[in-house]
Amino acid sequence: ARPSEPRRGIIVQAVPRFNALLRTCALLVALSPFLLAAAGAAASPPPAPGKDPKLDSHIAELVQTSSVAGAGLQSLPAGLQAMYSTGRLRLDDAGRLLAFVYPAAALADAVSAVRAAGGRVVAVSEQAGAVQAALPLHSVRETARDPAVRYVGLPRYPVLNAGSRVTEGDTILGIDEVRAAYRVAGSGVKVGVISNGIYEFEKSQLSGDLPPAIDYTTCDVAPGLDPRSPLAGGEGTAMLEIVHDLAPGAELWFANFGMNSPQHGTEIDFMNAVTCLAQHVDVIVDDLSWFGAGPYDGTSPVSANSAAQLANPANPLRLHATSVGNWAERHYSETYTPCGPTNLQAFQATPQTVDSDKAGARCNNPIVVPPFASALISLVWDDPFGASCNDYDLLLMEHDSANVLAASRNPQSCTQNPVETVTWENPSFSPITLDLAIENAGGLAAPRKFDLFAAGVTSIGYYTPSGSVPGQGDASGVISVGAIGAFDDPPDDIQPYSSNGPTADGRIKPDVTAIDCVNVTGNGLGTPFCGTSAAAPHVAGLAALLLECNPA
């Protein structure tokens, strides 16, 4: 079965539904004095408005909307409301926006610009080439106008690769036989997990599904949200259980990068978590996909850091496993071809792309958003990051209508990234079909190859299984794990949703496959635990046994 993200009511990164309500309350407190009623929906797709070359279009819209007193959260455009409630747009208790400030030259000068405008520096990363900052909304434009600043954008946040008691993978993969034959249990080996949180891990300890001691403090690189809280989520608990089932003697660690924290959860925080674990453990496993953090060829800051930590001889780290992703049926990749006389992309069946609805050629790509779910759509094309000269926009419209519900119109004028992202929430009890459109802004962009990922949807009309490996799954040297269902008989067919390679630079992915849809106890998500998130920790557990056999 497909991973059950729709049942959880939000995108797969997802926190419980009340977390979105808490976010909403916080936003009302922070912004209610400033909001302006949004304009009515356009009758036809509007032309691209004038773009600020130094501001992400969502940030520009938020700043504009918050500049005049209005009625409250309901006055925010629907796209911004969805981004906020799902944690794609984050503000702290003081109403400051979490943003990435990219320097024109030196990072130190960008740090000074942030502070001069009254912002708070959260983190600085040479690898990401950015300052992670909390910016007061009234000073965002001041920060962007500083000559030391090239661009102010939104950070990227990951998506979990999961769906919905001793894991079935223990027997199916023959790991129980390895333990018995070689008398190993992973003793003396440290395994670190990176995911959203470890909610209900104490319940798993009481049931014997986790050991009495787990180190979740040494690599807590994002203090502020306790990883044990329900707001953090419990996928880390499920992954720890699987590792413990397979390697009961291994020492377990968890790295908290604040995935659901209002001040953390970015690629910089994730890189810090990987770096910390790499300095302390023998095996790392994570279950995260990164959209738009860089090209899907292993060179994004996220992927490059994971590869570098694994290759660093000063680190004890011997193996890093990651879930390859659940995106084979929710990924689209083709080169721009105009749809008739419009500037929109033509969607149609090709040797690589499936027309799942047998609809023939269309100027948009229908998606289905399940009840009370949030769709996250990410578009990247093959321009260099930080130097994209081809301007494309991403539109989300009512089905078979020109009414735009949400749009991403970032500038691409040779100093920005080739990335557009939209988010939309379905507030109803029924599935809703919407249309995605990719627009060549002004018809001036040269043809480029797109990679579009759609999270939080049950289907997209045109999808491309090949090349459906996002950031982190494409990291060089990192073992990307695909999924085979525990209930397949025999268990030898890869799950239809499990991402396919190759990477953008032609490498084969996934590297290996393991079992998903297995039983766990205390993750707070229910059982079975499906998706490549469940498959990856099987590889980590097996690695722990092998390292006990041969530590050299």
C-alpha cells in the first residue's frame, strides 16, 4: 500500500493537526495588527507582477500583506496561510520571520546587515553560503536592500519518507539468522538516527522495544522544541525500534535538528546534526527528502555535507543510510515545451512520463489533494543555483479553471536559485482536484529541464518515475535505500512509490532495498510503518551487526 501520509491530514513531514492550530494562534498574536485583506481571485491567470530581485516572492507577499492593519489571519492569501500552518513559513513568538540571507560577497558582511536591521542571527553556514536569521517583518526589505545582501529567501524544510512489534524485516532479510549464526547483536556499535522526533519513546522502552538508555541530548543542535514532545513527532521512535530489533546490542543515539521548531529545521540545522553524529557514532540513518536545496546531483549543501562527513577520516562514521524517497509516482521531469500559443508547459505522455488519466496533452498537471491534507509542490530546473537567468513561475489553479489559488513567482535574473514552491491546504471532507501549471515568465526563458515533486497528494496526472531521487537521497557514498513491502509474497518487488534513479549526474539509485510496512509500537503514527523511512533503518541495523563482526 502507498505510505499513508494523507491519513495524517498534513504533508508527510507532518506534525499532529493541533500543531497547525498552535501555529495559527501564534501567527494571530504576532501579525493580527498588520494584516491587509487579500484581493479577490483573478478571473484569469494574471501576468507576473513586478518582481523584487532580492526577495523571495512569498516573503515579498507576506511583507506587503502585513504592512497595513487588517482583519487577521483569514486575510492572508491562502497560499501563505497554508505555508504557515504546515511550517513552510516560520515565525517566532516575536513575529520574526525565519529566513536565509545570502551574501553579495562575504558572510560576515551579511551578518552585519542582519544585525543592523534589528534581526537575530540564528546560524551561519559556509557550506550553505547563507545566514539563517530571524527578521522582523518591518525590516525585511531594509535587510534585502543592504549592498552586502544578494538575496533573502525562505529556508528549505524536509519531508519525511514515511506513510503511516518485532519488524518483519528481521526474518525476511534473514538478519535473525545472522545474529544466531555469528552471535552478534551490534554490541560496541553506535547508531544515530535523524528524523522529526522521538515522541512516545518511553512507551517503547516500557514495552522492551527500545533499550533503557538513548542519547538524545549530545546532538540536540536545535534547542527549543523537546524531541520527546508530541509536537516533534514520533517517526524517530519508529526508526529506533527497527534498529533495536535488528541490532539489540547497539548503542542508540538521536539527533534533534528541530524539524518542527519555529526557529530551526532548515538544511543548516540538518547539516549540523549530521556533522555532530558523524563525530560520535559509527552508523547514521535518516529518512528525509530535501526539495529545492540544490541540484539533484549530489552537490546540494545537504548532500555534499553528508558525503563529506562520511569521507572524513577523523570521524568514526563508517556508514550513512538514507531513505531514497517515496516519489516515483509524484515526480515530473521533462524539458520546457510551450503548450500551444501560451507560455505554459505542455504536459503529455512521453517514453519517460506516464499520463495516468489518459487525458492526452494538457497545459496543466492535475493533482488530487486528500481531505484535510496539505499539498507541497516544489519545482527546480537545470540552471546553476545562485545564478539562474531563466525565469519560470509555478501556479496552482482550480481544476479546469484559470482561477489561481497559490503561486510562486520568485525572480530569476542571474543571481537567484532556480526554485519555485507552492503550498495549499484542503479544508474539506472530500478530495479536491487542482491543476499545476509551469509558466515561462514573459516567454523569455530558454527551455530548461524541470524536476517537480508533489508531497501531500494522492496522485498527479503526469508523473516521471525515473530520476525521482531528491536531495540527500542523491548524496555520494551515502547508501540510499528503496522499499519492498513486508507483505509481498515473495518479497521481491520494489514498492511502486519507491523513488527511482538515476540522479541528475547519472548515478544509479537506490543502492539497496529493504523492507517497509512493518510493525512498530511507539511512534504515535500507527502501524504498519510504511515507506522508505521504514526500509532505511533495516540497513543501519544490519550494518551494526557487520561492524561488530569486523570493526576494522
